[in-house]
Amino acid sequence: MKAIVPFRRRDAKSRLKHLLTLEERERFALMMLNDVLTALSKSAIDEIEILATGDGFTEELKVEHTEVRYDDRELNDALNTAIASQNQPILIIMADIPLVTPASINEMIRRKEDVIVSPGRKGGTNALFLRKPSRFYVSYYGISCIEHLEMAVRCDMSCGLHDSFFMSVDIDEVDDLVELLIHGKDTYSARYLTDIGLHLHADKESKTRVEVIR
Amino acid sequence: MKAIVPFRRRDAKSRLKHLLTLEERERFALMMLNDVLTALSKSAIDEIEILATGDGFTEELKVEHTEVRYDDRELNDALNTAIASQNQPILIIMADIPLVTPASINEMIRRKEDVIVSPGRKGGTNALFLRKPSRFYVSYYGISCIEHLEMAVRCDMSCGLHDSFFMSVDIDEVDDLVELLIHGKDTYSARYLTDIGLHLHADKESKTRVEVIR
């Protein structure tokens, strides 16, 4: 089965700009992409396509046999064009979920329904399995996980949710780095953060505060 | 198998006080408890004990055959006393994870390891399976999910993580209510929030903002 991984390097992860420089953010985004590609390469997925907007970067990819398609349009347009010609089941998976595990990917793509949505926080869709991609339209942004389930119903397709914490952790804000540093010690992206001086600070007394400091 | 559900009603969910009154917060905490009890009652768990601090509330529980043990000490002391006499496997599960599903509970308690930790955001432990509870000490607060795994290693027990988004969503802050209102339409707690006038506001234009307003 094929996976499509949308990726934008240029000015990546702008909500981290108070903690990371532009160059660090772009490098960090690439490390997260490598973590997702590594998980895919250890799963039952046997073909990977990166759907990239912007400049080239293939020399920095750690996983071989990964095809790159360039499309400078916004995410939904680029993806809907990419899936329109796909007649086999595919997995669309975000490049900023570095904690994703091969086991969770396999569980998701072995489900029986036509459409499976793996939610992120705040209603995002962090991974989307489509059995009949050419008959579906994606709609990211907003509460997309509900929109994708509703789209499945409109297309007369069966659907379900995939329940994975490690897939739900998309790294957008400084608080999200807490999850990566707690759970991601074997990832490229957490090692990169550690290398440039970020670390966790847990205040046992306050009972609730765990934060990332540099 | 038995489940223990710690619960504190008095001044519950203080970080929601900007949005909910004290009475509403206490009522909301009880509705979340009822959601967790309902999920447990539909799972392979066949005995439920609420470990409560503070005043009585049993008349408001929606799930029958639930035993209540009162203990006014702090969470770790109360739990460590409660598990010291348990010689059968148990599940300790938090009362503020109303999206938890019976399937996820079953998957967790059917694992082969001695200790299984289901993480919450920021390193919390939202559910903890213990095969040999009388030989274990819990340590909540801080990055407890890592501490519980380390404790397992020290006790010479096998251990693992349970990967569930719906178990990871503990409701502490206003932002957490977003998850509940998106995914929880069949829960007592989301219906209660809707009844008192809370609803989601999604700004499709900004691409990222989904918030709860009253």
C-alpha cells in the first residue's frame, strides 16, 4: 500500500518561532519528516510519496526509495489532485507526527472500513486511510476529522476513527514539544531538539507543570 | 477484573473556573465520572471501585453495582493503600477521561506485560494496568508515565505503553473541552456542557483556531 506525506519546508512550524530560528525550524521539520518516513518504512506500507511544496531537499532524507512530487498549491488542492488518479487504497499521513509507530500504522490500514480518520488535537486529521481515494475529496483545516467522516457518509462509504495517542500528537506549538521530549527519545526530531539545547523542566511541587526550556 | 477510579468532587476542575461556576464544575466532574463508569461497564471489567475523597454522591451515579471507598488523603497515599491488599490484576483509571472507549479498555487489560501505562498529555498517567498491584507503588503528578515505567523496571516487571488518543484526553483546561465537544456527543459530560450553553467555534479562515465559547 502507498502512503502520501504532505510536506512544506519553507517557513515551517512558524508557531515555534519564539523558541527556534527559521533555519532550526526548517531543519526540525525535516527531522520530523524523517521520523514519519522511518515509521512508514517499518510498517506494511511499501510505497512512499512525499507531496512537497517549495524547494528541493531529497538529499537530506534518511529513508531511501521515497518518491517526491512537487506541487506549490495549497494542501487540499494538491492532495485532491494527487488522489484523483489513485485506484488503490492509500494512507495520507502528516509529516509532523514524529511519535507515530509502525504498529499503529498497520492497525489503521488493516481496518475494514472505506475511510479511517486518525484525529489530532482540536479536530485535525493526522492520518487518513482511503480505500477508494479517487472517489473522495479531502478537506483539511478546521474540524477536518468530522468533515472527513461526513464526506465518507455523503460518498456512501463506511468509516471509523483510529484511536492513537502517538498519532494525535502533531507538533505545532511549544507545548507540543513536551510530548516529543517525553516520548520520543529514539526519534531524529527529539535528538535534534536536545542537540540544540532544549530540555524538559518538570516542577513536581506544582503537580501539573511540565515545560520545555532552552 | 477490578477497576479503581479515583475521584475528587470538592472544588473539582479548578482550572475551568473562568468558564464554569463551582457548582457547574462539580456537576461536570460527576458527569465525566459517569462517562468513565459507563465505558467500564461495557468493557471486560466486572468490578468497579470509586476511590473518593470528600462528601457523598452515590445517589448521582448512573452505573449500578459500583462500590465507593472514602479516603481523604492525597491521591498517591490513598491509591498505594488501596492496591496494597490487591492480589489480582487491577486497572486504575482516571475519572476525567470521558472519551475513553470500552474497546480501548479491553485492549489495555488484555496485554501480556505486568504493567501497562496509558499516557495523558504532558506525561500524565491516565490509566494504569497492574498485574501484581500489591508489589507496585504508584507515583502520580510530574511525568508520571515515565516514573511508572521506571518503577516497573525497578520491580523487575515487564511493561509497555498503551497508545490511545481517547484515553489521553484528560479534561483539565478550557482547551481540553474542545476535544470533548468534538468527539463526545454521546457522553453525559458533553451533553451537560451543551445544556449550560457551551459550544464550539471554528474559524475556517484561520485554519487552526477551534475554541469553546459560552
